[in-house]
Amino acid sequence: MCPLGLLALALGVRSLPTLPMTGHAFDRLAAVLCAGLFALLVLGLGTAVHGAQGALTLGLIAVALICGALLLRRQAGHPAPMLALDLFKRPVFALSSLTAICAFSAQGLAFVSLPFLLQAVLGHSQVETGFLMTPWPAVVALMALVAGRLADRVSLGLLCGIGLLMLCVGMAALATLGSGASAFDIGWRMALCGAGFGFFQSPNLKALMTSAPLARSGGASGIVAISRLLGQTLGASLVALCFHLSLGNGPYYALWLGCGFALVGAVASGLRLLPYGKKPL
């Protein structure tokens, strides 16, 4: 285990609340059905954007939906289902999950398409591309510290909405890069995207976890992971679709599509400011 993992474990033991054991045994069949639902759904999306036969795509998605239906039927009435769909009855939780899916879809679209833009279109080497993309994750780390402090004083919906609007503007700026763009032109655009994503991430995670009952924190954590991975997978799959439509303009299509996802996420985040969005259940 790496030192950071050990540090996280030590902080978790000291800070996380101790919850009583529920007494529910691990449901192996439900776990298999849940894995089948998401694995086949992701595989179906991947085959669809790569131009596979329609019968194969529809078959994979159909089997995924059957797994989902069997999972819901098996865990109907369970006080703590493996797939915590009952938490979506809480508007803040549902909107926070939707915001996460949109934001990570935008991130997936950007991270997969940007290396192609920087290398194939703008003519940078692999090493230069790595350095040029560094401002995004570096600024995310810095802004996450700021956003984490602000999350205790400012509305979470407002913080996330501002962050995703910044991400939308940053991705639009990246999509307008010309062939003569300098390192500075690329760098400030990357930094703006990183600042926006950093402003979104910590507050939205707090909104998701605090909108669920403490006893259901495990189920809420599972939805957090599902929202993130579903968004990233959707974004990466849509990049393949953009390149399928146009090899030369594919990176630009992907970045503009990412702008759309970020904008939808900002709207979903803003809905949490309305009376209905604030309703606990």
C-alpha cells in the first residue's frame, strides 16, 4: 500500500463515524446481477459507437436491462439495496448524481480527445502534450482545497454551477484553438477547465453524501462511484463517435459536446437552489 493510501486510512479511522452492523449478509447473486447490468451496458455503448452490428449492440443492452430488472426484483423492499435507487427519491441526491454524470462525461470527452488535438492537429510531441495538459489536474488539486472550504459557507448548488460554467467556457476556448496556438494559449485554457472542475468536485461530493441518511452512506458512496464511472465511460465512448463522424474534426466535436454536458450539469446543479431541489425527501 502506498504512503498516501496509509495516510487516507489513518485519517478515515480517526474521522469517519462508526456505524452499527446491519446484520445483512452479502448477496452474491445481487452482486453478479449488478456487475452484469453495468458491464454489459458499457460494452453495449462501446460496440454502438464503434459501428458494430445492431443485433450485437441491442443484444448486449437487452441482457443488461434484464440483469437490472432481476436485480430490482430481487432486492425490492430491502432496507439497504445494493443499487441504492431509493435514494433518488431525494431531489438533492438525484440532481447531484446527474450533475456528476454530466461533469465526468465532459471530463472524459476532454481527456480522451485533447491528446489527439495537441498532437495530430497542433503538431506537439507526446512529451509536450503531457506538459501542456498538466495545468488542468494541477489546478484541480489547488481549487479543490478552496472549494472544500467554501462548501461550508456557500450553497453547494451555486458552487458546483459556477464551476461547471467555468468548465464549459474553458472547453469552448479549447475548441477554438487554431494551428498557431502558443503554449500560453493552451495553458490558460487548461487552467480554466481545471479551476472549473475543481470548484465542482468537492462540493458535489459533499452534496451527494450529506443528502443521504448516515446509515445509507455505503449505498450513497456506491452511487458516487457509479456516477463517476458512467460519466467517464459515456464521455470516452462519445469521443469514438466523434472520430467516427470526422477524423480530422473529431477532437473539436468532442470538446463542443463536452461544453454541452458541462452546461447541462450547471443547470442541474442550479435546480438544487430551487425549493423543490432543497426538499429532503
